[in-house]
Amino acid sequence: MEERDVPIVAQSTETADWVSRFADEVIAESESRAPGALVVVASGLSPSGPIHLGNLREVMTPHLVADEIRRRGREVRHLISWDDYDRYRKVPAGVPGVDDSWTAHIGKPLTSVPAPEGSPHPNWAEHFKAAMTEALGALGVEFDGISQTAQYTSGAYREQILHAMRHRGDIDAILAQYRTKKAPPKKSQKPVDEAELEAAEGSGAAAEDDGSSGSSYFPYKPYCGRCGRDFTTVTSYEDESTALTYVCGAEGCGFEETVRLSEFDRGKLVWKVDWPMRWAYEGVVFEPSGVDHSSPGSSFQVGGQIVGIFGGKQPIGPMYAFVGISGMAKMSSSKGGVPTPGDALRIMEPQLLRWLYARRRPNQSFKIAFDQEIQRLYDEWDKLSAKVADGSALPADAAAHSRAVGTAAGELPRTPRPLPYRTLASVADITAGAEDQTLRILTELDPDAPLTSLDEVRPRLDRAEAWINTQVPADQRTLVRTAPDGELLSTLDEEARESLRLLVEGLDSHWSLDGLTTLVYGVPKQRAGLAPDAKPTPELKVAQRAFFALLYRLLVGWDTGPRLPTLLLAVGAERVRKLLGS
């Protein structure tokens, strides 16, 4: 990545944004624990299926805090634990290359499950990790990934496992405080375009119980030596010899085995013990958690007590709220119905996606737009960029913008000439991606500073084109008429004919985006005897809407469509004259 100067965010207590405030707390906490030590923040992701935009908040929250700490010159490690040694719980719906035969792998570690058919990756976990890793790279997220399969099977956690087994009574006593509490009711399921996507899903919390086994408690669960699954029950354990006996309860298996846990690396701690063990092992100072962890007996709450058994402290970190999706079309239904960061990055630039996570405090929910709302978001982003450029942006807004456009390492690649997204989308819609026509139209937007190459408006142009092609239904696409609507033209009254004449006469002298905007709004003003700069009145607005609807019907056969100035440029002056009956 090219090194560029990225402004350090102001840290005034009155104007600091949420990222700066958390960075202050994290640095102070780290210093209180181990002065001068490397600051460690953490995220956890389970590659049990497509890693969605809700999960991304699990990464972006600590990323933004870690990046702020780096901007201050402190060394920080952002750890992402890939929970790829978790059990395969179910076959996700609609994943290409996967059928009902994958149910035979339920209970195996994710890294022991075959990748979907046709995937270039060696197993299920690596298949879904790859897509997320690519998206994080595009977003400028610097992290240190750790495979839990590698950690467990290498024996890295062996002493921690033996320690947990020696203190199983203490762990059991902590868990027993919560076993009688009723679980909160589950949220009802909603369609994807209305659902709030839980950012903590799949981090192990829902994958395992607390390790109870009748009257005996063991915080360790082996994977079966015969079938490779975790339908196992530990029946006995001896602390001194570390002899562990288990039996597999999987249908058709029944395998029983005695092993020495001090030499055995085919199993893992149950989730509510595994998570706090890792906090202590890695020295994690900051890790956010989803709102599901606020309930009594949740993994985060229980972990805060269990972590002490391993000689560690619970990380500080906020509960983060849900991320919703606005109006996603069927693009991602083939991937299980939840859009991923990769899906979002196909229709928006990384800066916009980073901004959506940076501008809201973690406890504020928000939606990511896949529908027409994306155009408004881009308008808002461009206005903020202009305010930052002229120095009029509020401090917190300027901070969020700075965090969106780059990291401590430098700016993210950007579009050299960021024309309005809605304009690019309209042009892509009308031209169906024809580059020669697209260049012609975009060049005519501003004759005083004509575009010389489409590279000037990329990658934003490519994102807008992808949005048109994947998120706008075919029946809403713009198709310009091939011939005049003679029937409609023959029924027009004198007022409508005169309005069309004024528009046609003004095309050549107003042939630019701004000029045509003035023209289409000005014709109804002229017909009403008003000055070009007259403020709109209710009557004028009615006349303008009627005129716009007439133009749309004559040009595209609908009452609405892309912004008229853009549409006129796209159609071309000669064709406009023909379709308007001149």
C-alpha cells in the first residue's frame, strides 16, 4: 500500500469520537496490567458458513480502536481467532456445491469438513475464511490471524487444558450459578431485508453447552478417534496420570477409548472455558461482544469469572448492537440469505463501508443499504468529504471520515474523480455497461472539465454498475424508447406542446449536467411567467412534477426514472428531439 499522510484524530475530551475514547481506555488498561507491553485487542470469527456483515462489526470495532492506537505511535496487535476447530453444527441453506450429504459431517471440526464442491480450498473452514480475508484486505484491516485448529492440534494449549481439568470443580461451581436461570426467548426470524444480523453469531457461543455430563463435569470434549465427531462423553479422568476415558454416542459408532490427555491433541475446551482461557493466554485487553452476551449466564459474563482460574483478566470492551440490511435483492440468497462483506464491496467502495461502521458507536444499530438508499448514503458521504475538505465538518464527523479513508499505514485506494454515485448508476443503467457510451455521457456532464478516461471514475463506476446489475430488478431497469410515442404526442394540449418546444430549443445551449438541470426545472417556471431563480411554490411544484412525468413517459415509457438531466445526456440531443416529436 502506498504510504500517505493520514491525519491524526484530535483527542480533545470535548470533541473526541468514540474510537478515541476507547483508545484512551485501552491504553490506560494495558498500562495498568503490564506497563510498556504490546497492546492486544481481539476478535473471533467462526468460518462455519458465509461470514456476514453483522460479523464484520466483531472485527471493525477493535480494528478502528487498534488503528487509533497505532496512529498515536503505540505498538498494537489485532488478533483474529479463527474458530475453525469448532464443530460443524448444520448444513447452511443454499450454499453452492453443498447438498444433504454434508449432514454426515455434523459434529466434526470445521477443518475436517470438505469444502463445497468446486472450491479450490482444502476444507470447509478455509473456503469461508478466504472470502473474509480478501474482504478485510480490501478494507485495510491489519490483523494477526490464529487458527484454533492449529493451536489445539499442535499442543499449544496443552497446559491450559490440563489446568482446566485440575480446576474443573471450580469451573463447575461458577457455571452452576447460572444453570437454573431461564434462557431469554429467541428472536423471531425475519426476511433478510428486514432482519438484524447478529454480529456475534458463530463465535462458538451457540455451538456448545457448558460441558455438563450428568453429575460429573469435564470442561474438555474430545473428537472421536473413529468417526471424528464430537458426540462424545468423558466418563472418567485421573489428574495424576491424565488418563481420560470417553465414549462416542454417535449413531453407529459407540467407540470407547482411554488416552493420556498430556499427550492427546484431538479435542478442545468447551466454549465457555475456551474463550476466557484464550483471553489469559493471549493477554487480550480489549474485545467487544454482541448484545447476546449481556444476558445472565452468557459466555462473556461467565468468562469474566472463569478467566481468573487461568490467571488472567477479562478484556474491556463494549456490547455492540445489530447490523441490519436494507433491501437486498436475491444476489446473496444462493449463499444462505445473508450478505457478506464481499457482497457489500461489490457495490460500494471500501471507504463507504468503513464509514458506516466508524460513524456509529458500537451500541448503536444501523443498516447497510443494498437498495436505492445506497444512493442517499453516497450523497451524504460526498457532502461530508466536501465539508472535510473545506474545514467545516464537525470534529467527530471529520474523525469518522479520516478513519474511513485510510489507516495508520496510509490512505486506501480511491476514485480519482468521484462523480455522484446516483449519476454513475443511472448512466450504467441506461448504457447497459457500454464503455464508449458511458465515456461520452460522462464527458458531457461538465464540458469545462471533460473526462478523458473511465479510469478517472473507477472503482466507483464499477461499484455503481454492479449495483445496477445485481440489486435493481429487471422490471425497474431503464429502457429508452426506440421510437416516438405517437399516440401520446397526438393527445397533448397546447401547454404541453409549448413546454416541450422550450425544452428542445434549449438543449444545445444547456448541454451539461448543471445546464440541463436548470433547463428542466426552468421550463415550468417560464410557462408560469416566473423568473429563472424564482423559489418553488406549491403550484410550481405541481407543474414541474407534471412536466417531468410527461418527459419520462415520452423517453422511457414510465412516470419516473433516472434524474432527467442525466437521462437527457444519456439519450443524446438528437434522439431526445426525435422522441419528443421535434
